[in-house]
Amino acid sequence: MAGRAIQFLEAHKSEVPSRFVAEANWRKDNETWLRWSRQLAITLMGYMQDHGMKRADLAARLGVSPQYVSKLLSGTENLSFKSIAHIEDKLGITCMSIR
Amino acid sequence: MNFVRIIDGYNHLWAVKEEGKEADELTLLFRDWTNGEFLFNFFMEHLDDLKDFFRIERIDEAVSDTFEDAEVLQKLILDFPYTENLDELFKPLDVTDTRIRELSREKARNWERNRHASWLRVYAIRLEPNVYVVTGGAIKLTRTMQERKHTMVELDKLNRCKAYLKAHGVFDQDSFVELTNGD
């Protein structure tokens, strides 16, 4: 039988169940391409710090919206090779290297 | 204040679900810690702390370390059998919580990080041996929680949850047994 503390939690349970396990599993299932996306985000962050840039500055440099830069920085965007090449060409950097 | 069970079928880990918030505290925490833009903005804002306390000057390095750490912490929380031994993962927040472990305030982190100590903290109240309610968490770059607003907020959340549980007569198993015996 559940202890008193568990009974209390059960009685005060939210109607909205936790998404933690589902979201953690999604991150785990997608970890290989997420690692690429994160690598690109981290490279952009380094570039921004080196050049004293904010999100809007980077957006202007890339010719994209600040919202799109947010997606790039999130490290969860599934980008095409073409999009990555565009970023590399515009900034003169290498975002991804295949070993 | 409401609560959610983190893993279906297991009673050991719960989280606070505040009314008006989209998800429970543990879910929200890991959404932030796996969102590069959130981390970039956070470390930009706290760059001086990062330099002073960790001797790290690069935001990209801090974000990369955080991604790595969040992944390890997520694994520690979810992967069996470790997840069933939460008393190993959580440790009392300070000396007052060590003395009396009745609804003690606790912290979890990746205790075995290389290069520098982990700055990610999951905060929880311990209800019974191996039963915890997560109240939130933080990227803690300073020595004490009182030094920064965002960690102070988390300390308040811990204290609020503890007070709420206490006000509703929730004791840990040992205290409950003692009370019953006292009667």
C-alpha cells in the first residue's frame, strides 16, 4: 500500500500529465542529428561572441529573420545542406566538419 | 499546488505543476537546458559569474558543457536501476536539511563531471526515503543561492513547496511512524 506522502500526491495530482519522459525519449531517439544541429548552434554562438553580435545583427548578416536565427541557435533545427552552406558562405566560417 | 508523476507506474519521482504554467517543473527545466538560445542568452547575461567562478570566458564552451551535462542528468533521472536509487542522486541542500530530513530540501546534479563542477541543479523536497518532488532547478554559477535572483527564486520555490506540504500534514515515513508511536 502506498505511504501517506504518495497518497497525498495522488490526491493532488494535476490533470496535465508530465511530458518529461516523452520529451527525453524524443531527445534520445534523435540525438545523432541533434548533435549536428547543436554543433552548428555552438559555432554561431562563438561567432556572435567574437564579433559582439546580437540575434538581430546575425539575422541581418545572414539576410534572414531574427526568428529564424532563434531556431538556428536553439540547436533543435533540422537544416538542409543548402541552408548550412548558405550560413557558411555568408559568415566565412565552417559550421560542420565530417571526421 | 498540484503534482505530476514523472514515470508511469513508479512512485519515487514527482514534480510540481503550477497552475498557469504549460508543463511541470522538471519538463520545463530540461526544455530550457536543451534549448541553445535560452542558454546563450543566460550565459551572456551571467558572463561575469562564468568568468569569476569557473574561469570560463567562452559562451560556446559553456553552452556545449551544459548540453552535455543535461544529457547525463537526464540519463541519471530516467535510466534504471539508478532512477530507483534517488537517495544516491539527491543530497541535502544545506546543513539544516542534513540534521532533520523531514521534508528536507535537496539538490541533484551530475556529481562526477570532469574539468569543472556541474552548474546544473535539480531542486526537490524529499518526502520519504527515495521519494522526491521536484520544485525546479537552476544554472548555479555562484557559491550560494542567495547571491543571484534566479537562484533565489528557486530557493523560494523549495521553501514554498515545503511549507505547503507541511501545512497539509505530509511527513516522511519515519516521522509518521514516530508520531503514530507517540500516540
